[in-house]
Amino acid sequence: MAIWALLMGSAVGLALGGPLGALAGAALGAAVDRAIAVRAANPERRQVAFTIAAIALAAKMAQADGHASEREAQAFERLFEVPPDEQDNMRRFYRLARQSVDGYEAYARQAASLLGAASPVLEDLLEALMMIATVDGVHPAELDYLARVAELMGFTSAQWEAIRARHIPLEPDNPWMVLGLPPGAPEADIRAAYRRLVREHHPDRHMAQGTPPEFIKVAEARMATINAAYAALTKGVGVAS
């Protein structure tokens, strides 16, 4: 079942409880369908948690700089492949999340609890937020917001900087940071870091942990950046892949 049909059509999001479940309840206006909730325990329940958290945190981020950009909302729809017949439902979630009394901290903490602190699926979520933020230029307040979300999700400062470097070049050391290496690391370390990242970020691994297949563009964009960083560091030095 496609994630949007699962989420919008069954009210299964209400079974999550907490602020994410409350948001689903407000958007769907329905009671929990317990039979469907049981069937959607795993992995579908995790996919629903990911989707609601992504909508909620993207909506809150849109307010971080005091201006809710329509381009950011449109970027969400393109990045997450929202079908035309589900766009109104997604936008209802988005609007309600912006207006909800729950702060983004509550959404980030529950996402970490449901999906595992610093897990690959949370990295997908954080990376998606970064991709949305950069669509119309990143405001310093948005970067502060994302850094705090990363912290609440259990990522170290070094992990956050590596994610950030995939989208905002930090000048000459950017390829090294993308691969998580100190500048000037030996060729063997470059090769090992690249292979580790390829294994860690294989889309099948992330989807097994709860990233919905509708969000595959996030993984594709990340691997393109990792490949580019590897190519930049190995150009002309003969490091085998």
C-alpha cells in the first residue's frame, strides 16, 4: 500500500500516540481504526511515523525565519512525490502542523523515540529537511533549527556537519567533510570511508528501517553528493573504488 493511501485513508497515524498521533487525529478527524493499526505495526507503522514527522518538522521549519515560503511547501511535494489526489490531504497536515500548539522539539523527540536515535531513517528525514530549506536559500534561523532537530534526534555535531556539508559547501574542505574525513587523509582511508557510506546509505537498508519508498529521492540525492565528493578527492590520485 502506498504511504499516502495508508496514512490518509486509514487513520493509522493515530495509533502512534504523542504529538505526532495528535496531529494525525486533527488532520484526519477520525478515531483509530484498531484493526488497521494492528496490521500496520511494522514496517508500515514506521513509515507512517516518518511521513507525519517529515510533514510536521518541514512545516515548523517554514516558520523558523518568520516567513512560511510557498516554495518550501512545493519542494516538499516534489521531493516526496505526493500524488495529485492526495495533495490536499498533505497540505491539510502541513497547515495544521504550522498551527499546532506542540513545538518542533516534541515532534523531533517522538520521531527519535519511534524510529531510533541517529538511525539511517532519521538521517533521511533530516536530509530531506535540509533539501527543502535550500530551495530558496538557507536562513541562519533555519540552520539553527536544523542543528537543534539533529541534536534532538541523537546526531553528534560531527554527524550533523557531514549532513550539512552535502548541501552547503564549507569551502575547500567540503569533500573531506562529506566523507567524514580530516583533510589530507590517506588514500586507503578515503576508499574505506566511501565504501562504508555506500553500505550505510543503500536505499534498501533505509526502507527496511522505515523510510517510505515514496521518499527515495532523498537517498538518490545523497548518494550523488557522496559520489561527487569521492570523485573530487580521488581525481588524478589513482584511488580505486
